[in-house]
Amino acid sequence: MKKILTVCICFILLFCGGVFASEIETFERNSSNRYGIPKRFEMGQKQIDAALKTPYVNSEELVYDFAELFTLEETEKLKETAQRISKKENYKIVIVTVPNLGRKSPMAYADDFFDYNDFGKDGILLLISIGSRDVYISTSGEGQLLFDSDRVNNTIDRITPSLSNGYYGNGASRFLDLVEQAFEKGISDKMSLCTIVDDLGNYTCKKPLPITFIILGSVVVSFLTIFFVTKKYKRIKKATDAQNYLNREEKDLYENQDTLINTRTTRTYISSSSNGGGGGSSHSGSSGASHGGGGGKF
Amino acid sequence: MQENTLDQKCPSCRAPLKFSPKSSGWDCDYCGSHFTIEDLEKIQKKREKAQKKKMNSQGYNCKNCGAQILVSENVTATSCIYCRSSAIIESRLSNEFTPTSVIPFKKTKEEAMDAFKQTGLRRFFIPKEFSNKKNISEIQGIYIPFWLYDYKVDSKVTGVGNIVSSWSSGNYIYTKTDEYAFTRSGVFPFYDIPVDGSKHFDDALMNSIEPFDYKELVPFNEAYLSGFLAEKYDQTKEEVQSVAINRAENTILSEINQTLNRYSSKVINEKTFTPSSFHGEYVLLPVWLLNIKYKDKIYPYAMNGQTGKMIGDIPVQKSKVVFTFFILTIFLIFITSLLFILIGGYSL
């Protein structure tokens, strides 16, 4: 009797697990649905290969807990918050957890997940890979400007302790809080000089005018100009030489001797450090879309 | 103290006779006679004999109108303040005060005035009122006493110089320093370095109107002074010779320096100057002087009476300078900002 009960319970648990897993609705990618690749991207072999390795999900859900790290209530709450923010701001705020990343890097997985689903252009995606213990935030479109590298790094730093301690739900909701805060603060001064220039999310930034430098430079230049012009107004000068009165034909430099008395050679070692400056903070995914982001281990 | 004035009068009609820079002779405005230096020398000798007989023990009186003329002790030629006829104080030009030669004026008073008016024309910061006539004192043609020094000097300079070369090989930069001991010896002959022999003419101002063309030096004759002011020296040949020597030595050092420019650094250990000949000559050189009074400050101007070189400090109108500074600064800020935005891709 006991054995039957255990088997039953196991069966119910398995069934329940199956029910939980089946809550994430996925579709099949095939040529008739363009492999789920949005129209703004090219559809080459590279894109198809990458898309086929990416789950095709219902883009309205926004929270995809493939690794089952959240409780039911947590999932519901996260979904509610993510959907509320997304609707209000016309962004897609996405949370994905996966058991492992396959052969992709966290960056590539996160970028592909956003690009090869119907999330649109603008969004911020949090990826947690429990197998490799990676956490990664990928930003797309306007999200690159709103959630710039400073905010991404700050968010990663703030949520990593929760994730390390196994409070995945807390970490994810902390992420949503920080995203909401970012919306309240708006785009930072630095990034407000940037504009998205194409459908792929590429953006160009104007550098802020170095106004202090320009003012100081102008003051110095005009001061020097006037100084040298007015200096010419002082024309009475004491003569200190007699160049005009030296008879150069009669001048006779009869001794002109140079004797080498000493030679020294020293050598200094050149250290071959050629660290270039850091690259830009944006990169392109397999789709060709521009993304920002950052991540770390927990 | 006995002093005689010698006025130049036309030997034909006795009208006042003045040296004309234009014709390099003496023209009588009244009877149109023209005299050369030779003519006047003859007449002068005759008259000297006559004058010695009737010496005036009271000082000196104008030979033209008889008025007493008061002049400072160094003046040798002036004009009578009453009748404007020229007066030359002969006794002050005798013996050691007789210049060996003189360069006669070539530039007229009008040319000097024109030259002065030109100085301010293209200057931006000059106050408008500066070249206004009412600020200009009377322009004076003065023969200024100068010492001309001939100085021949044997000079020797020794020192140590470095030539540094560097190259890189592998991961090293090599620096080679060659140290040389150098000696430069030479004879440097200077001719006619001018130093003014009068305390009350500014040395720098006199330096600024150099050079004079000494080819036009002529043997001194008092007759050249008529119509102009003249002074005798009050600084002897020995008192001011150091000025000429310093100028010569500076020139020698810069000449020698030019032969040392292959050294990237050098130290001069020893320099000796051994004069082989030194000689000073007393001459009178022609200078037009005028003073401009602007805002309670006197701006002295001098023109070389031979070459026409006009020198003097030009005052700067402060309000114009400040205004220009602000306008220029704002303009530069505007232009650079525009360039940054249009070319550099910067944004406000």
C-alpha cells in the first residue's frame, strides 16, 4: 500500500512538474513562420542557425523560467510587474532563466533570445543560466540608451548577492525595481546626446562641447594676440648689440677647434606595453542588431 | 666768461642765412644767392678776425637784434627768441669741443612732421587724439653730440659642448653623448659704434633711430648749425666708451655662438677680449625731436635727420584694448564652438 502511495505521489509530482514546465508556451520555428526571425533582420543561414537554437516563445509572457528557479507566486508577481512596466513604457522587459546555455556565451544567448522573438526593438533582458551560474543583462534599441553600461553594471552588482544565495526571485524582482527606477530617472545626461539611427538599434552619440576648454582657449589666444600686437607699440628699444658696425670682411675667425674629449652611451629599456583603449560599449548580435549589456558570475 | 654768437648772414644782402637740407648748401631767402661750404669758410675767416676785435664781455647778444640770449650751458647753436635769427655760440665749439665732422640735416621739418603723422595711421589701438596737432610740441632739429668708436678686438672663447644622438635597437633606446672642448678665436673690427655724449637725450631713443650713413659725414663747419639747435657733449669719450664696448662684445659672443650651434648644450668656460685698437671721434648727428603730451605723459619722438627713420612709443587706448579683447574672445568662442559642432561632431 505504501509503495503504491509513493508511486502515486511521485507520479503526481512528475505530472505537476510537467504542468509547470508546459506553462511556458513555445512554438516551432520553420520556413513558413520565417523561423520566427523578425522582418527587420536579414534571413541568412547564420540567422536561421542561431534562431533554431533559441526557444520561440509567446512574447506577451515576458518571464520565461525554463530553469524553474522561481516559485509560482514569484513567477506571477514578476510577470505582473514586467508586463506593467513594459506596457507603460512601450518597452519589453524580459526575464529568462535557463538550465544551461548550450554552446553560446551568455551575451549571445541573451541577444539571440531577444532578437529572435517578437519583442520589438526596445527592451531590457535579464538572463540567468543556473548551470554555468551566469547572469547577463542585454539591452536593445532605446534600452541601450536608458540602461547604459553604468546602470547595467550597477544592477549586476546589486542582484548578484541574492542570486549567489539562491534567492533567485528576489534577484529578479530587484532587477525590475532598478529598471523601473531607471525609467523614473530617464536617460542619463551622457546618453541623452545619443540617437538611434536605424532599425537595428545602432546609435550615434554626439560628444558634449568642451565649453570650459573652448572659453579658456579663446581667452588665452585673444590675450596673447593683443599682447603681441600692443608690444609692437613700444618702439623705443635700447641697443645691446653692434651688428651694424662689425666689418664682416675684415672679421677673421682664425681659430676654430673642436676636440672630442669624452663619449658616453647609455641605453634604456622600452617596456612593450601596448594596451589599447577599451572598445565601445555596444556590440552586434548574430542578427546584426546592436545591443548593450554586461554580466558576471554569481 | 666770454661768449660770442656767430649768426649766419647772407654775405650779399645781410639777410639771415640758413642751411638748406635740400640743396646741401645755404640759400638766401631774400636775394636768392647760393653758397657752398667753401664760400662760407672764406667769409667766416674774414669775419672771425673782425669779431675778435669787438668781443662782448657781458655774455652774448644776438647779432641780429641785440637782445640777450639765455641758453643752457651745453647749447652751441640756437635761435634768438626775439628775432628768430640763428645764433651760434662760437666759444663752446672751440678746442676739445670742436667736432671732427658732422652729418648735415637732409630731412626738412615738414618731412619730419609728415613722418610723425604716418606713424599712427595704421595702428589700431592708437587713441584718436594722439596725433592731434595741439598735443605736439614744436618740432626741433638738433645736432646731437655723438662719440663714434672704432674698436678692433681679439677675442677668444673656450668651453665644452655636447652632441647627443639617440637611436633604438631591439627593446632599447641608446643615447650617445659626445663631449667636445671647443676654442674660437678671432679678430673682430667694429667701426663707428655711435654713443650719444649728452646726458639729457634718452640713450634708448637715440639707439632706436640708428643707423646713420657715415658716408655723408663731412668735416665740421659751424655754418651747418645755423637754423638748427646744437649741443656740445657733457659726457666724455672715456665716460661712455663702455657702452660701445658692451655692444661690441655682445655681438662677438653672438657671432661665435653661431659657430657653435651644432652643440645641443654647451658651457662657456672662458672668454677674453684683447683690444688691439680703440679710437673715439666726436661728431654731430642730425635728429628731429618732438614731444607729444597725451594724458599727462610725454611721449618723445625722434627722427633720424639723415635717413628719416621716425621712432617713438605709441600709446595704447585701454578702452579699445579691453573692447577688442572681449569681442575677439567671444568671436573665438563662437567660431571654435561652431567648428567643434560642425566638424568634430560635438553637441551643446
